[in-house]
Amino acid sequence: MTHLTHFNKLGEAHMVNVGAKDETHRIAVAAGRIHMQSATLERILQGDHRKGDVLGVARIAGIMAAKRTADLVPLCHPLPLTRIELEFTPAPELPAVKCKATVETHGRTGVEMEALSAVQIALLTIYDMCKAVDRGMSIEAVCLLEKLGGKSGHWRRSDRTADP
């Protein structure tokens, strides 16, 4: 593809017409991480955070974000999602929490934005729940790892490890 699809011939933003596309099984996987102090990570893992189960709340927030992506990103199509899965992996050596989101649908357009939204909002939720004890947290390396389905087929990130 050599042009930006969200602009018409006059350079005006528009929603891409996907009506003529075939419905296919589509999957997107995105990931990212939030760096924090070791003590903050320890509180999250021990479950003794005053606000409750940080990763449980972040998982629900990520699911909600994927479902509401079309409300947040102006030119996204609303999609009937068939699966949203979020995985959190503690990385004490960094220290950080890694997040990976897998989103699926059967439709005419991909779910990359939904997977990326899920990761961003899940990590923002961790920040929100822990900011009282660690305002220096940073969200990093949010990226699409893989997408399957549609006319462009299978794409996998090759310039980074599959575990940001």
C-alpha cells in the first residue's frame, strides 16, 4: 500500500469503505510494558495494594477499551469482537509488568487498533491504581506484534523481539 487510506482524493479525513471486502477471521496481537519501582511491583504481585487487585482491574479495563475502540479512535469501524484476551507478565529484572492483548473477530477490517487500545488502557489503569506510591512509572514499547487475516494476510513484527 502506497497511500494513506483514511484520506480521500482531496486530502480530507474519511472512514474507509470496507463494504466490498470479504469477511475473514482476523487476529491482532499487541504488547507493551510499564516500568516501575521494585517495591511497586512487589505490592502488585502480593495483592496488598490498597485499591485492590491491580492486574484484575487492568484486565477488565483492557477488555473494555478493545470493545470501545471505535468510540475513542475517530475513523475506526465498530466491530463485533469474538475474543479479547489480556496476559500480564511480571518482569522483576526490569522491574515492569508486561501486557499482551490478543483480539479476534470475523469481519471486513482488522482488529489492530482494538489490540493496541487494550494494551494502552490496561497499562494506564496500572499507572492510575499505583500512582499514589510511584509517580515515576513509564509506559513503553507499545506495539503491534502480529496480525492475521484480510487481504494483506499474515504480518509479524521482525524488528523487535516478540516480548517487548
